Amino acid sequence: MGKEITTLAGGCFWCTEAIFKKIKGITTVTSGYTGGKRENPSYEQVSTGATGHAEAIQLEFDPSIISFEKILSIFFDLHDPTTLNQQGADVGTQYRSGIYYHSEEQKLLAQKVRKEKEESGKYKSSIVTEIKPFEVFYKAEDYHQNFFENNPAHPYCSLVINPKIQKLIELYNKDVL
């Protein structure tokens, strides 16, 4: 079995990228934009909310090492899938929660995992994560790529990303590089 690709939006792409770059079996993580109508959007354009795009990551993974189902479990556990168009202080449609599936199998697994998480009793509110077919992904500007690795002292990294990395290690230690 070869590599697979999926596209996820879980708020600020700096966070989601930092989390998934630490997971065994994930070979590539790229920050970018998806789910909107504007072609080749810039960060400034996406930040207005007018493009319809979400900040997202596209990742390539080896399903013989990590399953899509496990990726989705990590995804749901490391962002708040119950807040519409918001993650913490980041507010706007560009920060929505979404799974953009690349195959019918991914669609079915996304629906299954979302339902399991919804029924788990973990959340006080309903999950609002959208599950839609993948259409197009635009790579974000270079300064957004590997942001956490390149800017560990940035206040956002210290205050928002570091706690998520700690939670990742606590919940998924055996899956972390």
C-alpha cells in the first residue's frame, strides 16, 4: 500500500502543522488554504474571511504505519470541533473545523469517527466539523511552513502550540516521533 493524502482544517494551521509533524507515519505536512472559491489566495486575503477558504494542512501519510482513523482521532482530540468558525482567540470562517476527504473510504471513516466522538460524551456541545470532498489546496506562503520549528520563541508558539504538543504527548505518546 502506498502513501495517502488528506486535508484537515482545525483552526490556525501553525498548530495543526506542528502537531502532525510529530506523528509517526506522516511524511509530509504542508500549511495552506482550502474550501473556498478564490484561486491562489494570499494569507492577507484568507484572513479577511472573504475568500471562503479555511487555514488547513495537507498531509501525506503511510497507512501501514498510521491509519486514517488514528489521524482523525488525533485531529478531533487536539482542537475544539464544537466551536463554529473559531479556535480559541482565532475567530472567523478561516478557522473552521473541517475534513476534506480524498476518497470515499476517507469520507466514510470521517463520518464514523465524527459520530463516535460526538457520542463519546467528551464534548458539552455538538461537533460542527464539516466533512466535504476535497477540491483544491493552495500552499501557504513560505514563512507559514514549519512555523513552530522555525519560530519556537514566538508568543503564539509558547502560549498556544506548546500546550497542544504536551496534550499530544500525553494522549498519543506511542504515536509521537
